[in-house]
Amino acid sequence: MWKATMRLLIACGAAATLVGCASLPATMCLPPSQPMLNAELAFGRNIGDRLGVSDAEFKRFTAEEITPRFPDGLTVVDGVGQWRDSQRGHVVREKAKLVTLVFAEDPAKRAALTDIAEAYKLRFKQQAVMVSVRPSCVSF
């Protein structure tokens, strides 16, 4: 089930990047909130069967790959997750970093999410990065 869910999330993220998602009409948000998109990215930290992405390496990745694409701000939370390794066929439990980004609808920002995920997979030899995007009413 997790594998199917992960595939669905990846497919939705890719589809959202290509064609866009429905967003909330401005009238749906109560003032002072504005319609925006809320993106969550889940980055596994294992490489193979051991912790491979240190806090310092993730901080460097954030500074080099995420912050330049989303300079207005982000939130990083430590987590623990699990997923089924499709290559080895068993459940992997690992530490994770969860990044939340909030931004106005913008095709370039949607594409940036894919670029970030691909950069992480390449740099840290990861099979997947979860990317979830949903409309949200936001105020600061």
C-alpha cells in the first residue's frame, strides 16, 4: 500500500508540475488569509542501511538547493519515517527531514520542487523524495 501511495504522490507531484493544480479562489480564504500553495517535501536520510545524510550535510543542501529557490522562508522539522524499498522488497525505517514551503501559484516554483527533489536524489543516492502540494489559505 505504501508503494502505491508513494507512486501516487510522485505522479501527482509530476502532474502538478506539468499542468498545475486547482487553487483556492480568493473568496474562499477569510481575511487576512490569501490563497497560496503549501508544499511538503520528505527527505530520507539513510544511504543503504545506515544514516548517511548528517545534519550538517542537510543544512548545506538546504543552503545550496532550497533557499536559493525559496528565499522567502521555509520550515525544517526532524522526523522518522518508513517506506518500502522497491529494489530490496522490505520496509526501511529511517530518520527524515520534512521541509514545508508556502508560496503563491507560480509554475517556476512548482518546477523548483522537482529540481530540489532530483538534486537530493542525485547527491545522496536516494530512490525517492516525497513532494506533496496542496492549496491553502495563509496569513503571516
